[in-house]
Amino acid sequence: MLPDSPAWIAATRAALDTAELGPRAEHRGRVEEIGDGVALVSGLRDVRLDEVLQFAGGQVGFARVLDPDRIGCVLLDAATGVAAGDAVAGTGRVVSVPVGEALLGRVIDPLGRPLDGGEPIAAEAQLPIDRPAPAIIERDLVVEPVQTGVLVLDTLFALGRGQRELIVGDHSTGKTTLAVDAMIAQRDSDMICVYVAVGQKTSSVRRAIDALQNGGNFARCIVVVAGSADAPGLQWIAPYAGMTMAEYFRDRGQHALVVIDDLSKHAATHRELALLTRQSPGREAYPGDVFYAHARLLERAARLSEARGGGSLTALPIAETDAGNLSAYIPTNLISITDGQIVLNAGLFHQGQKPAVDVGLSVSRVGGKTQAPVLRKAAGPLRLDYAQFLELEVFTRFGAMPEGRVRDQLTRGARIREVLRQPQHAPYRLADEVALLLALQAGLLDPLPVRAVSAFRQALPGHLDTEVPQVVQALAETGALDEAARGALMAALKRLAEAPAP
Ligand SMILES: Nc1ncnc2c1ncn2[C@@H]1O[C@H](COP(=O)(O)OP(=O)(O)O)[C@@H](O)[C@H]1O
Ligand SMILES: [Mg+2]
């Protein structure tokens, strides 16, 4: 006999004593109809809204519509194998996802199942996908910046931690790229990034993941993918799941950035599910609650008060427009829910002005106050100069080259436009941005032809690293520029501007 067998026997006896033996009642429903990712189920009277239901074949779904005699159940797995007449049982729990550090560096589906071929997630906890947003007294003002590394955002449309900013534009105008670049820039910050792909093409998701892996700090990113071929239910829960995963960090006093790519696809899925569960359609055939669904989702982005740990969750939802129509139902909804929008313009994109931010239609209502003071001071005149230039340009397009002040404004404006161009996946540091703005303001770029401005902008980061590394470092650490540092920086900029073009 083994020495520890008495303990083993005692434990087994104890387990037997508490085991429930005998008959157990369980509610079982039946599938009445199945199709397109939705099952209509009868015979389950005690099911709650959002409760997970399990089918005989092991597939799961959740109760979305509770009618007196029928439940509209949205499947989270492929519908293959579910047939009319199958048994269905309630599970007593709502849809939840794994959260925790173990998700970092992983590509998963909205239920936390690995898509990267890695180990299953060892989750710290399971949390519901639909959690209430923090109350007003739990929140605080947005005071810290999100450095996106994209010059046009950081100068003209600065974002703050806790803000919700919509990225909106036509198909293929650089929406995903802009959001991914903001995530790449977080390789130097303490922000956790969550990228949620809803109904996107596999190739687009692949590109985003590659960009994050090559340029960003992927070990601090989570990628949640519900592809266009996945069950509509899985696509529908994806943004909520991503929020829950990010909230874990927010609630521990950390900072997270969530990109939802995109809510137009999500709204289409919402409409599809509503029609399949026989809810009445409203404007553009969307059910009336689509506004509520998105508002409730984005309300979870917040800067928490010190009492709640001071964490933050910043959201960059994306929406796709048709022929630039911002007044369609979903874009107007989202514009009114968020704290501003970055509008990308297809015309600008095709002219090669990338990122194709429409400066006139874009706005950030919160982040300006959080801008680093040096950047803020330098960005103020830029906004005015650029806006005046865009207006003047329209009037002078067909006329002769004007003289005097107007010509100076046009010269400056063209150089601002060139400086605002930025290749993808190449975020600037704060020092690069400050240097570019100072060079513009001091008029260093005015004598250069526009093509040389482009060379200047490309050479700048390397030039700063070799000539004034101490300034770059000081700006990264303190976000401020003293007199001596400013002098050194200006001297370095002059040398670069006067250097003969290569
Ligand atoms: N700043 C940029 N510089 C160069 N190419 C860009 C830039 N932004 C986007 N692109 C390219 O434009 C194409 C469309 O961008 P994408 O972000 O996928 O658009 P969307 O998400 O709006 O459909 C991609 O091939 C991308 O590489
Ligand atoms: Mg895209």
C-alpha cells in the first residue's frame, strides 16, 4: 500500500459525500429554425438576455431576443451541424472572455481562442463582454496626451488618454494605416494596444499584424480578429470583447488604446442579426438600437479618477463612408458619440497627400489641452497659416502668381503641406515633430523648393540623432525645451536646411 493512500481515500470519501446523486432537472429547448447564424429556439422559458446557450453538438450562442414563446439565439460558432429539432440548454452565464496579461502578444478570436497557432490562453479571469461604463464620479479629466507619432494628428488634432476619436473615410483612404501607426508609436510608451478587426479582409488584417510585429512592440499588443467569414455573432461581439480585454488594464491603473476596425461593418452585422431575429428596421434598415449599441460600447473609453487608479482607455473607432458621405446614418451616429473625428479624404489620398486628413472637417474636441507645451506653442500658428493657405490656394489656382504677403503665405502653406506628408509605419518622436514645426516657423524651409522640403523631412530624424541627441532625449523625458536646447536645435536645423540636396 502507498504511504499516502489514506489521505487519498479520505479525499475521495469527502467528494462522494458532497456529490449530488439522483435525478436533476434541466431545461431543454429545441431548435425551431436555423439559418444565417441565428437559431430560433423554443421551450426555454428561464433564459436571460445575453445568456449563453449550448447546442447538442457543442456549439454555443447567446440569447439576443426573448419573445414569450421563442428565443432568438445568435450563434458564436459556425452553424454547420446545428439542425432543426436539436436540443438546446441554457448555461446560466453571460458571454464572457478571458482577460489578463496572458493575452499580450497574441492573435485571438473574440472568445479568446488562439488564432496564431500558440498555446491556449491561460486567463486571469473571465469577464462579461458587456460591462457598464464608468460612472461620472469615477472619471477624471483627460489630461495626458496620446503621442501618435503622426504629425498632422499630434499638431492639429491632438488626442488625449481616455478620448474617443473616430477615424472616418472612404474605402482605401488609409484609415487602418493611420490607426495602426498610432499603435506602432506606442512602442516607446506605456500604453497597451488592442486592435479589433471586425469583418475585415484577411489580407488587410495580415498587413496590420505584420506592421505591428515589424514596427511596434507586439509583446504589448492584443489582436482580436473576427473575419468576414466568421459567424455574424462572433463579429458582433468582437468590439465588446476587445473593450473588456482593454478594461482589464484600465482598471489596474494602466493605459490602453483600442482600435475598432470598423464599426460600419459592425453596424451591418447588427442590422443583419436584427433582421434575422425579426426586429423592426428603422432608418437605412438599421434597427433603432444601433445608436445605443455603439454609444454603450464607446462610453467605456474613459480616464479614471485617482480613486479608481487613474488608468485610461482611449478608443479609436473606424467607420467607412461611401463617396465621402459623412451624413449617412452610421457616420453621423458615430460622429455624435465620439469626441471628434479624423476625416480622411479620397481626393487628397489620390493626389498623394498621405495621411489624407481633411483639415477642415476633422476635429479633436478634447486632446488639445493635453498637448506637450512645446508642441502646442509651435502648433498654434501652423493651424492658422495652413487654413489661410488652403483658402487662398483656391482663389489663386487659375490666376498669376500673386505678390507680397499673399505669395509668402502660399509659399509657407505649400511647405506646411509637404511637411504634413508622412510615409506609413514611420512614426515621429516628439523631438522630430517639434523640430519640423520650429523649422517651418522660423522660415527655414521657405527658400527651399518643395521637393527639397520632402528630403529635409526624411533626413530630419537621423540628423537630430547625430547632431543633437541630448535634445532628443530631453524632449522625450521632459517634453520641454530650454533656451540652450532650443538654440542647439535651431542651429542643427539651419545646417540641415542649408545643406546641399543629396
Ligand atoms: N501614409 C501613407 N503613406 C503611404 N501609403 C499609405 C499611407 N497610408 C495608407 N497607405 C496605403 O494605402 C492603402 C490603403 O490603406 P488602408 O489603411 O488599408 O485603407 P483603409 O483602411 O481606409 O481601407 C494601403 O496599401 C496602404 O499601405
Ligand atoms: Mg481598413
